[in-house]
Amino acid sequence: MNNLTVTILALCAVLSFGCLMHEADAADLYLAPTGNDANPGARDAPFAALERARDAARGLKGQGGGVTVWLRGGVYRRDKAFELTEQDSGAEGAPVVYRAVEGQQPRIVGGPAIPPEAFLPVTDAGVLKRLEELDSPGEYFVDRKTGVLYFWPPSPVAGKEIGLSLLEAPMVSLTGVSNVTFRGLTFEFARGMAVTMAGGSHNRLAGCTIRNIATDAVKIDGGTDNGVLSCDLYNMGGAGVSLSGGDRATLTPCDNFAENCHIHHFGRIFRTHKDALFLNGVGCRVSHNLIHDAPHDAMDFGGNDHLVDLNEIHDVCTETDDAGAIYTGRDWTVRGTVIKHNFFHDIGGSAHVGNQAIYVDDNACGVTSVGNVIYRVYRAFLIGGGRENAMDNNVIVECPIPMHIDNRGMSWSGKETENWTTLTTRLAAVPYQQEPWRSRFPQLVTILDDEPGLPKRNRGRQ
């Protein structure tokens, strides 16, 4: 089972990068940590700053092809966001690309480095007594009066790189930008997010590494066909990739996506509801991703018509007994999402008790789960009072409870509760009695007159 999954991921990587390489002849600019912004940006006379390369690229785009900014290996330290706006867009077939020089590792870093020799052992007995609550490696204390950081390192610091994350703004911010790609870069040591995209279209974060981020890694908000492709994301304090977009009133999809990514060890500071992948709006896609090692959910979604396809998820929900590897809840309107051909295994802590692979919580409706393989999970499916959820042709192995459907909508989560208020508020927020909703989700039209607390028309079949 694992070998099959790895083969799928590897093949996807080859196909995905092949699609990215069909670009028009591009003008080339070069960037190096040892460069100079007074240089022309040539191979033997590179720029130093991303902003200098960005401004130069604006003047080259009209020459018939795209622009490639080649980043040489080394550290590019940032104390502010690298901001791209509409004027920094490429064109179809002629993108603007910021990418690593072949065989080199450029690193975008959100703070200074601290030399290991700056750390001194604590020998003062009085100080040691005050620090006695530091009882395990990785813990620290900041003395606000003296400005001294006391840190119990997980391993000796000699010879290690120690980064101090200071940048709270996104390391890279794209607003209204189209046809721009960042490829083969490393983003790390930031207090804020690594990359944000707002609006625009056909932007890519491809083959990049994002690590050691204090909050969330990537946020894609709006626009169309913007995506994270073949990236490694790990050691985030918060979430991995957030996707949203489309128009819920018209059910127009955004086609934003995360594909072929390896996301792990997230939620390290914010321990709940910080997912590897979050989907909202209409028509997001997450496929061929490998997700593991997190205290809570792997994936959360709201909105409509998302596709969750061919992902592997394991060793999440390790610090809770009431979570789901994939979760949605409190929404009658969260319909049309398809969860198919995914492999879930070993969800939960060592005892694998109290968690589920797919959790449709608190009266959520209209989720289709088909062709999934679920192995060693306490519950394969938990349908918490909702209706019109389909669980078809799934393979369920060593799961004490293959399927659980309850009627909580008739009791504690029914009328006159906070849950009921949330359900009716979210229902009123969409035009569910008008087209295209009326045709797309006909059972929603009369839900308030159809005993909405009853878990009707759920199905599970081979």
C-alpha cells in the first residue's frame, strides 16, 4: 500500500514539472547574496535585492517573452515583505519566474542568525532555581527585564545554525498578480506566513521548501488556478496551505489547488484546527499530497464542490480523542465535496482511540466519500447528525467502528442551541432557493420544512 502511494507521488512530480517547463524564451536576470543593486543583473554582475530584480523585470516583459530571475545559492535575509502587484504579472506562455540556479539552494530567511557562541551555559544557582520549570528540551524563557533568553536546546548548539524569526509580514506577498512562479526556493525562519496570494491567476509555488515558520505557511485567497505544487512544508507553528476562492452565489469554481506536496509536523504552536490543508469557497482541489505528524486534523473544509483525491494521511490527531483526519461541520450548505481514493492509516495516538478518518460533524450535509482505503482508525466515518452524505465503495480494515451515524440534531445540537444558530445563519448566507443552487442541491430547498434535525438519506454501500 505504501509503495503504491509513493509511486503515484513520484509520477505526479515528474508530470507536474514537465507542464511547468513549456515557457516562451525568457529574458534572464541574476541575483546573489553577494551581488550589488548597482549591477546590471547579468550572470557575472548580479543584483543583491529581490526588489531590484522585480523592478528590472518590469522593464523587460514587453520584449516578447517572459522573465526569469535566477537566484544563486545562499541566504537572502528579509526584514519586510517582498511585494508583487498587478504590474509584476507575466503573461500566458510568458511567465515571470523566480527560481533557483540549477544545483544551488537560495534561502529566503525572515530574521538574523545567532552564532552558537552567543549561547552561554547557566551556572548561577539562583538563576537555575528560577528556571526550574524548564523541564524538557526545546523549552525557553525570556527575562523581559534583562532581555536575556534562556533556552534548553534539544541538542548541542555547537556547529548548528540558529535563526531568530522576526519578520511578521508575509515573506512574499502577491496581490492581483497573474502568471508568476516561485520555483526551487527555501523559505524559513519567519514569525509570519511564508507566501500569500490574493486574487490573480495562474500563479505557482513549485518545488519549494517551507519550514520553521511560526504561524501558517501559505494562504491563497481568491483568484483562479493558483496553486502550490510539489513543495515540502514542515515545522510550522500553525497550518500548511489555505485555499479559498470562487463564487458561492453562482457556484463558480476557483480551481485553486495544492498538489504533490509533503506536509508534516505542523500545528506545533497552535495545537488545534491548524490543518495541513484548509479549503473554502468553491472548487478547490487537493491531490497526491502526503500528510503526517500533527496533533489535530489534517484537513478541514467549508464551501462547495471541492475535490480531495489520492492523498495519504497518517499519524495525525495524535493529541485528541475527538477529531478527524478530514473534518467539516456545522453547515447544511457544505455540499458537493468529493473525498475519493485517499489512503488513511494510523489516525490518532498510539491506541488509535476516539478519532475518525472522515468526520462530518454537527449536522453537516452532502459530502461524498468514495473509494477510500481506511486502515487502523477507531472510526472510519462519523456522521454527526447530518444528511445526504454518501460513503460508497470504501475499503475499511481494522477499524473497530466502520461507520457511525448519530441523531444529535434531534437532541443537544438541535433547535435553540448555538449549533442551530450557526446552521441557520450559514443557510441564510447563500441563495439556496435560487438557481443554480435550486437545481444543484434540490434537497436543500425545503430543508427547514423537512425535519432538519433528522439524519436522513445518508448511505453506505459497496
